[in-house]
Amino acid sequence: MKTAYGTYAMPMVPLEDALLMLAEIGYEGVELAISARHNFMPDQIDPPRRKRLREMLAHLNLGVPALFVLGGVLTGDRMRHEENLRLIRQVAELAEELGIGPDPVISMGVGGRSDEWMERREELLKLLEGYAEIASEEGFVFAVEPHVNAIVDRTERAIWLMERLDNPSVKLHFDIIHFYLAGEEVEETVSRLLPYTAHTHVTDVRKLNGKFELVPLGQGELPLLRYVKAMHEAGWEGFITVEVSVMVWSKEGYDPYKTALASYEALREAFEKTGVRG
């Protein structure tokens, strides 16, 4: 398995600087956050910059496990859905021009609310068919991310969605923390969801009095060693991508370098203790 870090954690750092920082720390991959807040939208990236970024990624030997588009599939707004589909096409073009390789992964959150599951799951399926069609045409994998309190927030729902859709162009963006917050066992969740997974996130959490706070990796309650071991034993050979929540990076005094470094050290230590070799 390999280490990666998401630029979602670095809206205050120019992407070129972030790439240099992550390579210096030792990360093997970088997940690129696509959002206006991160000053990284396809229409903001002209051809010369795309060429420079492609050269930097190759020179630094940084893989790109996914391009992470902020937003949600289940919008409730037809015009917003059409805008998302247009954006996804643009991101697919960007991925090709950055030289990410065959079958790049483009991911997005699922959206919606947990209590809407029965009412809106067929609507969600229909929307995902639109993403699947574009993914098939453009040659990428669309990865949808279940999320705590979202319409898909537990294993049974994720599997139902994947089995009903039954399309190789749409898979899961699997972040263990959302299922951990739902009270699921790490090992069982990993073994059940990994066959449907194209991309990962891992972060950490502290729980208190029925509430929770997402925190940097290694600073919370997630049993990281069990998670890494379960992923390894289930046969995952790709990137484990560290995510740092807005709950962390929006705080005053946040240091993007120190957080990325501490996260890397926590993940590498987990690799070493479980006998995983990156």
C-alpha cells in the first residue's frame, strides 16, 4: 500500500507548493481537490499551467489516486446536477492533460440526508447513471463517497447502491471514519466494501456526549492499526489517502505542513507496526 494526502487540507497553499511539500515529507501520492475555495477549477487552469503540473507530478514521482470534486451527487436541483455533470467532464479532460494515466478516479460525495434513504434512493440511482455514462465515455471511474449523516451512511446502503447500479464505471470512495461513526466494526466494513472500492480516505475522530469532532490522523479514536491491517489482508494495494477535515483546517493557527507531516508519520507508523510495506 502507498501513502497519499489530499489537497483539500491545504486551501491556503498554492498547489505547486503543496506538491513540493508533500514530496518532501515522503508521500507517494496526492489527491487533488477540485473547488473554487481551493482555487483549483478546470476553467482556472490554463494550458501552460497544466503542462507545468504534469511535469511536476512526474518529476516528483507523485501518483494521483483521485481528483476529489467537492459537492454532492444528490442535489435536489436539476440545474445543479447538470452543472455537476459538465464539471465532471472538464475534470476528466484535466486528468488526461495532467498525465494521470488510464482509468483515473474522479470522486464526489453522495449528498442528501440519512433519513431520506427510502424516499430518495431510486432518485440517487438515476443520478448516478448519468455519471456512469460520462465515466464510460471519457474513460474514468466515478467514485461516490458515503458520509456520516448523508443518504448513504452505512455498509448495507453502500452495497445496495453498488449492486443495484451494477456498473463498472461507478465505484465507492471509501472513508472508514463515516462507517466507524455509524458504529460499524472496522474489519467487517473493510471486507464488505473493499470489493466495490476505487478510492480511499482516512481521517480520525473524537467522540463526546453523542457528538464528534474530526481531528488529524493519529490524534483521535480510530483504531488505525486495525484499519491498516484489515485493508492489507483484504488485498488493497493502492493508496491510503489521508484527509484533513475543514473542522481542522478552518481553525486559527492551523499549520498545513505540520499537519501533513504528523499525518504521514502516523500512517507510516501504522504500516510498520502491521508489517505493511509501502
